[in-house]
Amino acid sequence: MNKPSIGAAFLGRVGFHEAWDLQKRLWTERAEGRLREDVFLFLEHDPVMTLGKGGSEANVLLRRSPVDGAEVPLVRINRGGEVTFHGPGQLMLYAICDLREWERDVHLHCRRLEEVFRRYLEKKGFHAERRPGNPGLWVGDEKILALGVGARRWVTMHGVSFNASPDLRYFEMMHPCGEVGGRTTSLEKLLGDSPPLPELAQDLIPVCADVFDAHITIETDPARVTGVLPGVS
């Protein structure tokens, strides 16, 4: 049986709304059959808080950046889950996957995304755990990965955010993922250092290929995966 192919690209720093528009376009093309393979987008954002469609704004405690005092945008989006933060030093993995070509199981898709980073952390010497009924990964009692997936017509969008080297003070502005008193960590905090995000994304590709049992390579020209995306660095 031939393995599926997944197109992957590292986009660098991309504005949240720009990346969301890109996801929606790729979702439409995949759902309508004009995009022939699934897509993994690796990137980072400027500081932003996102809130799932059923999330409570009561979990947002502050809106001013601890770095420069600027207001951090709050955006409600079409995924599940509560408020979370995205920003520099955090690696996003957005997965546009047609589950009609997999097992038509959104929960299994979510577990696979978590498993990629669980295995990566295992290789770094850290045991990351899931918590029943609470998506994401924890090292000890500190969360290192958040997950929020949206799916319609069996095609997914959104994905996971992995704390490589973000400023963890941003997570003090909220009850992260709705957890009162929730604590967060990062690869940098655990190791004392973290690889640059392009290198981290490249290191994750073979792990993604194993977990999803697929052929995956990062395109050196992101336009081959995404089309033209103005402003991609």
C-alpha cells in the first residue's frame, strides 16, 4: 500500500489573520478536491491570544504585553478549546488534512499531532504526558503544547502550538486553555536552550512521517505548498 504524501512548508513569521486566511483557502481547496494532498504549515506569530468558538473571555486576565505594554489582540476562531497565546518563539503546526482519506476520526488526528511532539521530547530526554479530557502535553505539571483543531466535512484546520522559546510571561495574562492556575513551560526552560524554529521544524519532519505513516518533506519554496503568500519572511 502506497503511503500518502503530505506537503510541508516553514513560513517564518506570519500575521495571525494572514495565516488564518491561508488556512481557510487551503481548507476550501482540499475539501473541494483541488488540492491533492494534505498540508502541514510550520510558522510563528506576532503576539496574539485566540479563543475557541465556545471559549469564555473570563479566562483572559490581561491584554497588555509584559514585553512592551502593547495591547495583545484577542481573536475568536473556529476551533474548540479555551484561550491560548501564540507568539515569537512558539512553533505552530497547522494541519489541513482530509480525514476522508484517513480514518474519519478527529480525535485520532488530534492524538497523532500530540504524539509527534511527545516523541520529539522523548528523544530530548523528557517524558511528556497527556491528561484525560484535556488536549495537549505536559512535562511534570507544566504545559508545553496546546492543541485546538477545527474540522468540517472531515477536513481539518488549526493544530498545535509548541513552546520552543516564547516569553512565558504572556501565559500569565490568562488561564491558559481555561486552567485556573495553569503553568506553562518551554523547551528553552527545560534544556536551557532551544533550536531556531526552522531547525526545529526540520527535526520534526521525520517524526511526523513516522506518526502519520506518510511521505513528508519541507519544501524549500513555500509557494509550492501554499501558493503566493505576501509578507511571508
